[in-house]
Amino acid sequence: MSMSISTIIFTILFLMLLGVLPVWSHSRQWGYAPTQVVGLVLIILLVLALIGII
């Protein structure tokens, strides 16, 4: 079973998004900035994937 590189990247970014949420004890003091950055990158990549660029 072959996974494309974009599927792997989206999975990793989604897991990173969950990891930087400020509900975890290690990331509570970071605030929402890391979540917003990773979320923005994930949204941009999803849009690019939907229009067929990646």
C-alpha cells in the first residue's frame, strides 16, 4: 500500500497541530501563536492540494 508524500505531510502537520494546542501542560504557557502558525500552514497546504498544485 503506497501513501503519497502529501498524505504523510498532512498527517504530520495535523499531529503537530494537536501537539501545540494550549490544553496540554507542556504547551499551556506558549499561548495560541504556535497553534495559529501550524493551522495556517495546514490550511494553505490543504487549499493547494484541493486545487491540484501539490
